[in-house]
Amino acid sequence: MRMRGRLVHRIAHEDVGKRVSLRIRLPDGGFTDIVGVVESWADGVLTLRRRDGSVAEVAESGIAASRVVPPVPPRRRGGRPPRTP
């Protein structure tokens, strides 16, 4: 059974500076996702900064779906709590 969802483009120019998730169309007909903070959106190209610091440029025409997502939660200090035997 194959389920198909509706792809919705929900971000706008006002979302520059926010963390977003983009679903991008690939040339082979598939999709891939990119998550990052929108640094700029000009001339039909979005520039996203990923969590690892890398930059992705995405043509607006290649976006199949998008949405604003919450910021990355802060890392916990001290690692995991000790395990009890």
C-alpha cells in the first residue's frame, strides 16, 4: 500500500532568519530534505546554513514542500545520567 501526501510550500520571504525544512525535487524524480536556517532569499535562490555550518543554495523552483521548524534544542551538559545496576 502506497500512501501519498500533499506537498505544501509554507515558507515566505518573511521567514529569512528562521529554521526551515525543505523537500527538494531531484532530477531522477525523487526527493531529498534539507534543514537549516534561511540566511537569504534573493532572485529565486534560498541560502540555508545547516547545523554543521555548511551552506546550501536551493532554487525556489526546485522546492516541492517547505515549513518552518523549531530551533535545535540546546545540548545537555554532562552527557547521559549514570545507569543504575
